[in-house]
Amino acid sequence: MMKKGKKSLVVSICSSLFLLFCGDSAIASGAAAESLQDQVYVPVEYHLYPAPEGGYVGDTMPFVTEDGRLELYYLYDTDHNGQGYHPVYKYSTADFIEYEDHGKVLDFGLMSDPDPAIGTGSVIMDQEGLYHLFYTGHNDTGNGGKGKECVMHAVSTDRETWTKQPEDTFYAPEEYSKDDFRDPEVFWVENEQCYWLLIAARHDDLGGVVAKYTSPDLKDWTFCGPFYAPETHYMLECPDLFCMEDTWYLTYSWDCVTYYAIGESMDGPFTAPEDNILDGKGLVEGNGFVFYAAKTAQMNGNTYLCGWHGRCGTASDSGIYQWAGNMVNHQLVRREDGSLGVKAPESFDSYFTETAPFAAEEKQGNVSVEESSIKLSAEEDGYALADMGVRAPEMVLECDVTLEPDGCAGFAFGEEEEDESRAALCLDAARGQIHYEGYAINRLSRFDPQAVTSFDFSSGGPWHLKLVCENEIAVLYINDQKALCSRITRSTGGAHMGVFALGCEAEFDQISVKLP
């Protein structure tokens, strides 16, 4: 998948001067404001959510090396794409914390070639140890009537220098769109002694499908027809197939969302659960790339969902995100009923090791602070707010939350000299959603959410939350089940962080904050 089209990396903080919570112990409700000492805020280099200097991360193509290191090939995007665009760049990591930037590994072609623009694909090592990159060639001229999109092939002995194999290029079969034929995912199937290629295609009658090919040698491909055809989307981009605990899963993307379906075997049939979205869904058509184009990697006994979080749209803190941004990797969890959940990579626990002292004070409404717990009670038409001081540039917060079944509570960010309002990252039980779009707490009821993750709050909790922040990027996990990626610029630059309850009662218990 591709889109034609910053951030520059900032200096790294060198010590833990930037505590989120200041003070040695809990501060009783109503304590003096000076008890929360403001700290200097300095943004950090992106460790957890990388993006190239001067550009953005588009669709990822994960590959795990023989020595257990994850290579993440991706489509490189900029704000000034020319006639050719989306060369393939690469990061590698062993821990989802430190990334090595390998730069460009495959360039796009000329306008006379099938690939003046490159789309998503996959990397594989064959049975003889040669590496293969299958990718999408895109040419808006239509390649002399063959179609705008095709599957292309490159090979390498070191995964740094790739040589294109133009003779292996092939196009969509009959009864399929010639212009929508992209994102090949190639892998070896041991029990069939052949390679499979799954691809996003559009059938004349079925709409968006995942189609299947097989090959004995990665050169001659046999078309096998639709592999998954739910008849629900225009396309099923970036398909990926994987197994966890004897259950097979198929991921795919459309409508700015990454979805999944479940099958009892790798042949299917695959069925999408009623709720088959693990991260956010943008509600503004075409501009809600909360977490997109994710593919999986299995490394060190764990399975990871590797995608990207879109860059800001026309306005910061709007919940509207454009194509390409920063890389985001979730760790997948297989739940008892076979459905999937997501959580932060376990390696983050070895990165965030310094415990920050806890402090909080009442800012509005009925607030009680005891030990590491904050209780809030708000009138029907009002809100309660506790301030916890300046948010650190890089931090992880964990807590357990209880909330009334029709209530709304969450995290609040802001308080500047010229504007004391706070923007709200919401646990919205009434809507059954988690969402963030920069709305002030007292205006939440006036507007509809823009970027959401669905979640069933009917039990009242407690739910375990984990909020990971790096500069303006904030990723909220709940119960190892769902996530919501956000860009919260109002949480940066020395802004305060707190918790709130809107027209209800809520409790945030066992609050802990850790820094690198």
C-alpha cells in the first residue's frame, strides 16, 4: 500500500531531571500549588517510535534474521514527494528500544519502469540462503495497458544491496482489477514444499480480496484464486498470515484501520470477530491513520504487530492523522477465547526503570489523594480534576481504573499561563470508546470523537492501563486488550498531566510512573 506525498530528531535528554511527579509523598487534596514544582521540559530523541530525519515511516515489512534480530523495511515518505516516491528504507532492532537506521536499501525506478513508485511487500530467505524482496510496482501511466500495479522481485546476499529481477514481474489475472494488485506477502509452507504469495487484489464481483499464488522456486507462480473474500471492503491491503498457539490469524488493512480474522487452519476458512480492531479507528474518512498497514513478526517466542502511527493532519491534537508517521510496534496477546489483544512490548520494562515520586493535588471538584490513589467525584454537569505536575518527555504510567458504566474519565493535559483548560484522553464508558481529539474536558459532550478504540466498560472495572509517552506520541493500552495511539502536543513543552472524571465518580489506583 502507498500514498504519494517534519519532524526533525531532537537532542536527547541526558539525565532524569525531568520527573513527572515531584515531591516525596502523596499530597492531600487541596494542598498548595507550589507543592508541584514545574520542571524544565526538553524533548528527547525518538527511541521507541522512530522516524527518519526529514521523512516518515510508511508501511512496514518485518523480517527476523537468523540471529533473532528484527529488520523493519518500510516505505519512506516525505512532504515533498516527486514524480518517483516511496523508496524502501530499513531499521533493525533487537529490543524495540534502540533502532539502527540502515537508510535506503531499494530505490524506485524510472517513469519508463513499472515501479516509479514502490508499494508494500515482504522479505524472505529461500531454502538456499538467498534473500528475496517481493514488492509492489506502481506506475500511474498503466504500463501500456497491463495495469498500474504489479508484483516485482529483488534479490540480495546481504539484505543491504538489492538487485531487481524485472523478468519476474507479473500483473493481475483476468476478472481482477489491473490497478489494485499490491502488497505481496511471501512465505515457505513446509507441508506443501512450496512458497505461498498472498496479495491484496480486487475481484470484479467480490470486491476486495486476499488472493493466493503458489510457487516451487519464487519465479513461476500459479494463481489459486481468492484466499479470503469477506465482501466488506474495497481492498484488503497488506495481508499477513501467522499462527499463535495453534490458531491462525489473517491481518489486513483498509479504511485507515488494521483488521484481523481467525481461522482453524492456515487454509481457513477465516472469520472476522465482531470486534476485530486492536488499535484506533479514525472517523474522518481518508484522514484517520491512527495505526495502519500492520504486519507481524515472530521473535524470541513472541509475536509483534508492526505498523505506523500517522503524522498530524491539518491541525495538531485533532485526532486526524495523515498517511505515514512514526513506527509503532505492539506485542500481540492471544486471549482465552482465541481473540487477539495488544500490549506494550515487554522489553519496555527494562527501559523504564527509574520510579518517579508520586504527587497530586486537587484542581477542581471533589478530589481525594491517598498513597498512590486518586478518587474523583464530579457533579452531573461538571468535572473533577487532579493535577500531577509536569509530564516527563519520556515515561510510562500504569494504574488500575474503576468507572461508572455510563461515566467518562481519563487523563488530562495542559494548563498554560494563557490557557488553563485541559485536553482529555478519554475512557468513555457511555460510548464504549477510548478516544483523543484535543477537546477540553468541559467541551467533551459537545463534539463527537474523531479517533477511537472500542472497549466494553460495562463491568465497571477495574481495568489496568499502561500509558507510554515519548514526546507528543502517547500510546494507551488497556487490559492487554486494546490500544490507542495519539499525538498529544498539549502534553509537551512543560504541560501538566492529571486525571479527571466528567459528571461521574472514578478512581485511579496503584498509580506508578517510571522514567528511563
